[in-house]
Amino acid sequence: MGTNRAGRSRGGAILVAALTVDSVGNGLFLPLSLVYFLRLTDVPLALLGVLLSAATVLTLPVPLWAGALADRVGALPVVVAAQLLQAAGYLAYAWVRSPVGVFAAAALVAVGVRFFWSAVFTAVADYADGSPGGWTRDTWYAISNGARTAGLAVGGLTTGVVVADGRAGTYRAVAYVAAACFALAAVLIAACVRIPPAAVRPADKGRGGYATLVRDRPFLALIGLNTVFALSSMMLGLALPTVMLTDLRGPAWLTSGILAGNAFLVALLSAPVGTRLPRHRRTRTIALAAALWTAWGIAMAALGPGRLGVVAALLVTATLLFTVAELVHAPASAALAAAAAPVAARGRYLAAFQYSFVIASMVAPAFFGTLYEVDTAAPWLALALLNAVGVAGILRLERVLPPNALRAPTPADRPSAVGASAAAD
């Protein structure tokens, strides 16, 4: 899909830095969602679970609104507003005590998170279209993914210190720091990042709205297939602690080491991998990720208790398959979705694409827990089968997606004259 922009995007380094700071804020609270309120309020655990789940359910329609807003006013203002919502929510975290307060604060954060994820991929694609360098969307998505992973890791490590400290004042300090992270990210983007408006091609005019999306069967199929891949990407962090405790019977530090190693490699390798991805068809790159997740699922199913050195070596080898799959899937899938969307409705298309992750996050705990009760190998074998089907599905889908969405544009396709528009797929 071609996109012409009058002028150039500015502030790419600031955008990546802001996304990193944003992720530090997220990383601070990912492990604390329940523990924080248990420590600082008298709300029972069962009620806390209901309140936090209800706050998340409340956000289900948000991508529909976020996508329409991104198309109407631009994705960048939506991202900034989402970060400010999260900052307000975390400020409230430091003061709430009652169930109503907990729900209100959690809902603010959850709505902000959903708005952010529904608009940030459109913002990165818009920036890439006007980028003065030769980087494609694939590269920008890869670098953004690495930056977010690094931020999450830093936030998560900091939280480990907080949990060890255990004092109420320290927990509240984390809420303030998280709020400051989101506020700083919003200020950086609003003040320093500029994206020129897109000039919609005549062929794309009138191709806006969710009615167009509902009739776009190839894109709906892409959302469906990506739900499988999103489920796969969530399974390592979700399942490994349980598997280590009940099946492999290994030490807790091995789980932490595996997850930290995965995050470190994604943060370190996203940029170099991202610069090489544009050489290949996006659909073939996604198929490679699905094949690697298939092999990873089979390897996890074959693991069992044994000598610590052997278990650790096999688990590290299996996790490397997962890590490579994650490295290539994240940028290729986002770039393919952005390129397959008509420019006039890109915000709505990419917001709808986020439902693959929403559905996967809702399904993942039940998928793993139910199958794991049947047999410890069952969830891994089921995941391997789903990904094997995904390989065939994405290769078949390749035939009906827009041909110019399958590859990133070559440097020759991107006008280099100063003031010329930067072309996208």
C-alpha cells in the first residue's frame, strides 16, 4: 500500500525512548497487579480478582473507538492520551482503599493500556512512512519491540527489589514512579515527535469504517491466524513457572533465568534482526515463526524431570526456538497488517488486529490450565498442532493478500529527495 506524506517525520529516537520509558512503567506493575492491593488495602483476594477482571472486560470495546480516533485525529494523540490515562490511574493506585476505588483506578489503567496498544502500531507505521532514513516499517516495529522488551525487563527487575523490601511506602513509591514514567513518555512524544499528515490515494478514498473491514475476508483471516501466534507468544511467561514447579521440579531461579534470558535476547537482537527482515516476504517470515513455535511446543512436551544440568540445557535450547520465533513474528506480523490495511482506515484495521492479542490473553489461562490437567504434554502438543496449521494457513493466505503488502519496499521504492514523500508498502 503506497502512502504519501508531505514532509518528514521527526523525533524517531525520542519515540523509541518514550516507548522504553512507557514499558518501564508497565514492567513495574505486571508482577504486582494483585500483590499491590493485597498489601495496601483490606479488600479480600477473591474480590480483588473479580474487580481486576471486570476492569479488563470493560475495555473490550476500546479498540473500536481507538481505531476510529486514530483515523480521525491521528494515532499519536491517542497514544499520548492513553499514557496520561495510565499515569492518572497509577497516581490513584497510591490512594485507593475501598473496592470502588480499586475498580476505578484499575479501570483507568486498563482503558489506557487498551487505547495505547490499539493506537501505537498505527503511530509507528505512520512515523515509518515519513521516516527520513531508509528503515522500513518492519525495522521500526522490530526496534520498538526491542525497546519495549528492555523497558519491561528493567521494570520487572525493579519490582523484585520492591517485593523483597515489602514496606507499604515502597509499594506506593512504585505507583508514583510508574505514573511518572507514563507522564514523561507522553510529554516526550507530544513535545518532540512529529508525523506529517498522510495523503490518501484516490483508490483508498471511501475505504474507511468497520463495514469495510468486516467485508475484508483476507484481513479477518489474518486476525484469526495471528490469534494462534499471539497465544504462542504468551505461553512461555504464563506456563513456565507452573511447569517448573509441578512437572520439571526445578528451582525457581531457573524460571527467572530463562525468562530474563529471553527478554535480554529480544531486547539485544531486535534491531539487527529488524534490519534483515525486509529482505524476505512477511508471510514467509511469519510461517518461519510458526514452524519454530511448532518445534518449541514439541520440545516442551518432551521435557520431564531429571538431572538439573540436563533439564536446564534442554530448556534453554527449547527457549531459543521460542525467542527466535518471537523476534521475527512481532515485526513481520505488525508490518503485514499495516501494509494490508487501506490508508484511510489503517487505525481501525490495526486496532481490530489487536483483538488477536485480546482474545489470546483471555483464552491462554484456560487453554493451558485445562489441557495441563489432562496431561502435562497436552497443552504443548496442542500448541504445536495449532502452529503447524498456522504455517499452512499463512502460506495459503499469501495468495489473497495484496501483493504489495507481502514485502517491505526496497530503497529504490522510497523517494530520497528532500521534501519528497516517504513511500510505504
